[in-house]
Amino acid sequence: MRLGEAWRVAVTALRANRLRSLLTMLGVIIGVASVVMLVAIGTGARQYIEGQVQGLGSNLLLVVPGEISFGSAPTTSRLTLRDVDEIGRIAGGRERVAATVTSGETLRAGNIELFATVQGTTETVPDVFVRPVARGEFLRKSDVDTRRRVVVLGASAADRLFGDREPVGRQVTIAGVRFRVVGVLAGTGSNSLAGADPDLTTYIPITAAQRLFGTERVDGLAVKAPDLATIDELGERIVADLEDRYPGERFSAVTQEQILGVVGRILSLLTLVLAAIAGISLLVGGVGITNIMLVSVRERTREIGLRKAVGARQRDVLVQFLLEAVLLTTIGGLIGIVIGVGVAEVVGRFSPLPTAVAWWSILLAFGVSVTVGVFFGVAPARSAGRLDPVVALRSE
């Protein structure tokens, strides 16, 4: 039998049982769509986090207490504002160092309340990070020195608290204490991830934040290295200096590349796990194909006997039923790809979750669906090919 004729017969056989064919393909459709959609969500999350980290600026070095490793417990910080000048001396100037202390607090403007991240920091943030001011101005050194109660709002925080009104010059209550708005940051242009909007971050002088939070600690330091070539050496010098000043304490200095490497590995592993879980439905779909093809062989026993009686070889019958199984999974795979890509686009557009359809996930899902058809179609095809024509013609 020619291959073209075999394809025509396979299509005719599937069309004769449309509902059964559709139900058989359902497992493959769900499996392929799930793989494409979940990989798109994982890939989108990784790209989002990478964009956020890279968008902070270049040549950044983050200095924190303790050792940074996956699964390690958080360490209580012993850093203080006195360390800023010393680290600035090592880094080449105080303007290269930004100190932070962070807490989640309730902001109130009139009758409107908003829970947001409040970050006490130094006036050097615009020099260290890429955070342009859209209106007003950022914090000044005199604000930090005098613990002045002034605040710079993120773009989303300003919109939610004041709407169309001009925020600069107005009052905002943070944890029951009034602060005057002196500036509004430009929006980052990035979507929120799982409801966490980076533009909700609000900045106040670190000295005012320490009084507000009842602490003298500094959570961490951000250092802008002079160039990328010396960033590792600078990190080692800063860590050595801090460990000399605080005997028995450990400190870590990590670069953006190191953060992206760790996060990338974790998210890549998570994406593969999600894809593997979704792939289980492909296995279930393959079992369904084996079952339905065995039923088809039983129903068409007389047809098989007649074909073999007029000269069809065992190989011809095997190819015929194998093509039917592959055709089922191929059509199911194509439908699943369309559904998966469509759902991923809808999720990325209308939900906080970022998505990015990966071309390799489409090829992988389609290849696996075809492989499922071949693998699970072999047993029924061999069963059909081995039928004795005399016995097959006598069957009812």
C-alpha cells in the first residue's frame, strides 16, 4: 500500500468516528496545552525578574549580613550608618553607597489607605540605582542628617493615594506619623508579579525610618562599583573590612550576575518540574490511544482479514494502524499548541503573571505528542498486522 493511500484511509477511519477520535485526543490536547502554558509562565517569570534586577543599574554590589545560600536562615544585621562612610572610602566615595532599612507599613492620605513597602534610605539612591524622579526631588543629605519627615512616593503609590491630584507638597501618614511628599519617582514600566508592584515602594530618610521602626540597624548596603572589572575585588575588600570590624560575624557581597544565576537556575528547574507534571497527561492520553486503537482493531477484524486476503502484507496493516495513532496525536498536539499559546497570551495580558511563550516548548510538546502516537500505537498496530486472514474473515 502506498503511503498516500494509507493516509487517506487513516483520515477516513477517524472521520467515521469523530466523537470517539475527539475524546481520544483530549488527553493529548490537555497535556500539550499545559506544557506550553506552564513553560510560558515560568519563562515569563524568569525574564521579569532578570529585567527587574538589571533595571536597578549597572555594576551593583549588594552587601548583606550572613551567608547568601539557598535555604539559609536570615541573619540579624549589625550594620549601622557608621559603616556607610567606611564602605564609601573603600568604594571611592560616599555617593557610591546606599544604605537601606525596610518595612511594610500602612500609608494614609485623607480617607485612602494603602499598604506598601516603606524603605528608609540615604540621599545617594539616585546615584547608585536607576530611579529617576518624575516630579519634585529626591531626598537630600540634610533630610537624612536632621531626620526630616519627608517622603518620595513610587508612581503607583502616588496614583492610588492621590489620583489626579498633585502629590508634591501634600501630607501622607505612615504608621501614624505625618510625612510631607517632596517627590514622585518615574514608573518602572514593568508589570506587577503576583500583585507585587515595584512602583509601590516609598522612600523616606533612613534616620527617620530608624526612629519610626524603633531600630538602629541597617538591613543592607548597595555599592556602585567604578567598573565591572573590579567589582569582585571590591566585594572581597568590603567583606574583609566588615568582618574585621565585627569579629565573629559573616557578611556577603553579591553581584547582579550572581543573583541572576541563582534565580535563573531555580526558575529553570521549577519550569521543568511544571512541564514534567503537565506531561503526565500526555502519558494518560497515550494510554487512551492504545485502548481505543485496540478497540478499533477488534471492530475492523473482518476488514483486516479482507485486506490480507487480497494481498496486503503484515507491514501494510501495521503501517495503516500506526498512521491512525500518529494522526490522532498529531492533530491533538496542534490543537493543544494553539490552545496553550492562546491561554498564555491571555494570562500575560489580563493577569499579574508575566508570560513568554518559548519556541522550544512548542517543538518539545509537538515532538512528544507525535512520539506518544508512535509508542502507544505500536502494540495495536502489531496486533492488527499479526491477525490470520482466515480467522479474521470468519469473525463476526
